[in-house]
Amino acid sequence: MRIRTTAKVASLATLAALALAACGAGSSSSGDSGSPAAVDGKGKTLSVLVNTNTLYPDQQKQWFSDMATKFKAKTGADLKYETFTSANEELQRIQTSVVSGQGPDVYSLGTTFTPTAVATGAFVQLGDDEWKKIGGKDRFNKATLGISGPSDKKLFGVPFVSRPFVMAYNKDILAAAGIDKPATTWDGLLEQAKKATDASKGQYGLAVAYKDNFDPWKFVWAMSVQAGNKIVDGDKAKLDDPAMKKAYETYFGWVTKDKVVNPAAVGWSNSQALAEFAAGKAAFFPMTTSNSIPTLDKSPLKDKYEYAIMPVAAPGDSSPKDGGTPAASILSGDNMVVADYSKNKDLAYAYMEMVTSKDEQLNYQKTFGDLPANAEGLKSLSSAPHMAAITEAAEKSFATPFTGAWGDIQLALLNVTVQSVPDLAAGNVPEATLNQRLKDAQDKAQSSLDRAGKQ
């Protein structure tokens, strides 16, 4: 058990400062040991924290209701969902619960936040008994376990869905612009976007969401690691690396200098960028996932769109760089973790078993588009429409560093864009301003790494 002293609580400037020794169950093991035992939850309520689905809010509310009904029938317990809307809010909710020792029983976390959550020591390490109650590790696609813990013997996160990033493209616009297939380099994509842009018709090469709460940092992460910058190299942060600056300049330049993005995109979330693409007003929609399929299949683009992997060669390069990471996507999706303070752990595992079953995973995919983490469910979709590039992206995805400091580092990367939105709206991010923001981000990232290293 953890003893929360006043000094420890006072040190909570950031979640990464809580890099306490993890406690929980013993080492995990593989294998499905048969059907989990029934759980009697009559008179109890399980609380689950999840991200608000801004693309499909009505469908998410219905899913909440459906799962609550099924969980009641399965366990006799009530199921209550709580939501967060941004990475910052996600971090704050974990912080608050870690300090107070109370809050949701189950947290659904973006995969890149899993290391930050694990570093608090506030979540259960999954052992043999826990995996048996969930249905066994073998029910999951092995790749989805890649960021569930610091090693395959120390796992905390139960994969819920997989979400590799790809880019959608409008086949008609590309054909009209004389483009045979999407580029595999960022420079090539920019040239294609220029060919496809006709601002007089309200048509642009790229649909990009600069004000989204989650996605902007993923662009610069990809471009930077492709150029050979690890971002975290041992105990050193490298957010002030020239490759990082080049990445931001490229990303910002699409709307300020190259004019291949609708100027209104400075204020867009991902759902608005998707709507722009679905309306046939953009040639490419980069940094999307399979969860865009339901929207596109109901749009005028139903038979006119396809997916491709995103570029794997850094800006300025004509092919993947030696020493770089040819990342088509971050290793992305959602993991579920169980709070160590929870008094409803068996109900938590029963919930995880229910929502990761093949049938529930396929129902979720049909509604929201996210790929199943369930191995049988994923296999059944291998020949489905639009899945070729998405599967390829999953195979070419790379994990972000498994460090308790990553949550702060991710937010530092995101906040460079957040702080630059007014400059983007004005048409230019001055170099000196970008340099200062990168310096500030570097300082915050290094400080967080230093704190994590001392715990």
C-alpha cells in the first residue's frame, strides 16, 4: 500500500512528479484459462472514465446505455460512465484521483498516456488471476499489448481498441489533378496538395485540424522521429532539436505559407476537418483513423474515398532516412486500467471481459470505426473494405517512449500548437516566437524527465 504523506501530496505539480513505485498484483502471464467466474454486483455501481467521442456523440450515449443494460444483466451492478474532453483534462482527472484515493474504478486511457498513469503507482499490475477474469491475454491482438506496460512481464493496460493513423484521400480530386497515388514523403504530399488546391472553388489539398485537443503533436512527432530525433534519448529530452523545429515549420506552413489548407482550419477540431473532407472540399485528410469510416460511408464520398499510410520520409527527404524511424503512425488506441483504490475490482474485470469480447468489439467497430483489440474480431475484418492501408499502418506503427514523463512531454508538444493558434490565424508564426516556444517546451520536458528519474 502507498502512504500519502503531506510532502508527497504537495509535490503534485504534475502527474509525472508522482512517479512512485507501482504496486498491485504479481507478474502477468499469457493464456486464456477458460470462462471467467460470474460476479455478483447487486447494489454496487462501477464507474468508468472515457474520452468524449466528438465524432459520434449520440452514438456514444446510446453505447453507454446499451453497455449499462448488458452489464446489469451480467453482474447485477449499475454502470456509470464519466467523460473527459482533452488531454489536459485527462491528466487532471488522474491527478485528482491519485491524490484523493477515490474516483473512477476504470480509466480508459489513450495509449500514450498509459506510461504516465503507470508511473503514479495508482493502478493495478495485472497478474494471472486478473487476466483470467478478463478472458486471458490470448484474446488480444499481440501488437496491442505493446504499450500496456514497461515489459511483457509487467502489464497494466488492457487493450480496448486499436487506432492506427492513416490519411484518407478523395479519388476524384486526385484523378482530376493528375495524381496516380498518394505520396509517401511529406514533401511529395505537399506538392500533391498544391496541385489539388483551388481556393476559388473552396477546394484545398489538405484538411487539417489545428485546434484539435489531441492530434497536432502527432504530426510533429512523426516528422521528427522520421528525421532521426528520438525526442527522448535516455534521460535527455530533445524537443529543441532542429528536426523538431523543421516539423513545426512544415506543419504550420501548410496553412500560412503554402496555402494548401482552408484558413478556417486554424479553429477546427478533428470532427470539423473530417466534415470538410466528407463534403468533398479537400483532397487529403491526414491523421485520421478507421473511426472516420462511418461518417464517410454516409457522406457523398461513400464510393469516392480510400485510405493510404501517411508519409514515412521526413520533410526535406526523398526516402526514409538511415537512422530515422519510418513511423507511419504512433502505436495508438485505448487501454483500460483499474484504479488500485477501487473497491470494485472484480466488477472492473467483468466489465473489461464484456467490452473486449469478439461480438462487442465488432459491434463497437461497426458503430465507431475503431479496430478491435480482440484478435478474432480483428482477423474477421482483414478483407473488409478500406482495411488494407489501415492494417499496414498498424504494422508500421511505433510506440512513444514508456516513461512517466511522457504525459508532460506530449502536452508540451501540443501546447506549442495551442500557443501558436493566434499567430496561425494572423498568417505567420515568427521564427523567434517558435524558437522560444520550443525552448519552453524543452525546459518543461527535461524538468519532467529529471523528476521521473529521481523517483
